[in-house]
Amino acid sequence: MVIVIQCTDKVGLVATISGLLQQQELNIVSMREHVDGIQNRFFARVEISKTIDAQILEMQLKAVLPPDAQVIVNPNPVKKILVLVTKEYHCLSDILIRNHFNTLGAEVLGVIGNHPTLEDICRRFDMPFHLVSHEGISKEEFEANLSNAVSKYTVDYIVLAKFMRILSPSFVERYPLQIINIHHSFLPAFIGANPYKQAYERGVKLIGATAHFVTNQLDEGPIIAQQIISVNHSFTTADMVKAGKEIETAVLANALQLVFDDKVLVYQNKTVVF
């Protein structure tokens, strides 16, 4: 059972939390905390060995913590997710394999694509695939159709596994900090389309990938995980794309594991990752 907490910092918070859990005869398996001294903000992730009523424990903790405390007690670690895709298969296939062997840390309920390209691989894993085409209609109509497809499910997160469409603020606002994107660049460099072409033309010596929460600002949401690899003058754009796909897959897998394990806390436009 996992407890995540963030609130204004003050002396004695760790003792207060551990003391309350002791009163409830709850054994702490692990406890990690961080204080942002500039923002005067306290963050903690506590894992306990016994499962009790989550709502009651949340109320008890909020009663002894500062008034602005955000407390989430999550007795069910298995999150429900939808995956949105376009044509590129590398991130989706990794998710489907991990889901098949129960190593994803979440359950994939379905896949939505704006092209039919990846329907076959979903069928091979007995995964529901929904085609929501963007062609021949306005962005508003497309997002209305997309919303209808998403609303058929109750999910914790929506994963954009190379979903090559920019979502409108009105769509994003329906799922605050629930949409996770993999961006093919080491943000904030090379925002937007064709980052590998941009990187090649700039002659960079490092390329990378970034997994982040989606907000109304394009590619500027809170960063969950990043990774880079070295390249050199011999790399063509195609070479960078090939290397980039591997790093994108790895970074997204790492970010999802952190989120599904409740190890990512968001404050303003930054994350604390335990």
C-alpha cells in the first residue's frame, strides 16, 4: 500500500507521519522524503505492508498535516491505461509485450490509433484497437470522436506512444496530469516536429528522449524521465532516427514504471521522482 504526500514544509512532519502510522499499527516498509527549500515544500512517498481503508487513512493524515496537504493513499497499484498511437510501432510493441507478461505495472485496456497501421499487432496480443481517423474532418470533429472512444473506458492514464497529433487545450484539460507523452528529443531542445532533422542540421553530439506529462504548452509539461546517447559526424538523419527509437522506448518504459509505482510527484511544472 502506497501513500504519497506533498504539503508546506514544517518541523516534525516525518515524525508526525510515522507516529500516526504507528498508532494504526501500520509497518513502514520504506519512506522517502524531499524538501524543496526554495518553495518550502515537503514531499514524501511511504510504503506500508498492511492494507486498510484508504479514505479513512487519508482523512487521518490530512488532520495532522498542514492545511494544504495533498494526500493520496493507493491500495491498488495496478493502474488502468489507454494507449494512443499513429504509425510507429516501437513504443507500442514494448508496452504490449510488458502488458502480456504482467511486467508493465499497469493494465492496458485498449489502443486508439488515428491510422489502421498498428491494428494488426494489437490483434496479435488480443488487444482492442479503435480506429479514430483524423482525415477529412476538422480537428474539433476528430477530438470529439477521440473523446467518445476514450470515454468508453475508465482509466488512470493515457499514454501517447508516438501519437503524432497535437491535442487541444480543451482535450488536455479533461485529463490533468493523466496524459503521458514520449518526445523524440532531449527537451527543451528541438521542440515540435522533425527533431532528428533539426539535430542533424545543428551537428549535435548528443541526442535523447523525454517522457513528460502533457499540458497546454507544447512539449513543456512536467518532465518524468530523460536519457541521452552520444552521436557524431558520421551519423545521418536515418542513423539518428534508428538510435532515437531505441532510446524513446527505454525512456517511456522507465517513465511509465515510475508513474505506475506512484514515485512521481508534480508541483508547479516540475516533478519530484523517488
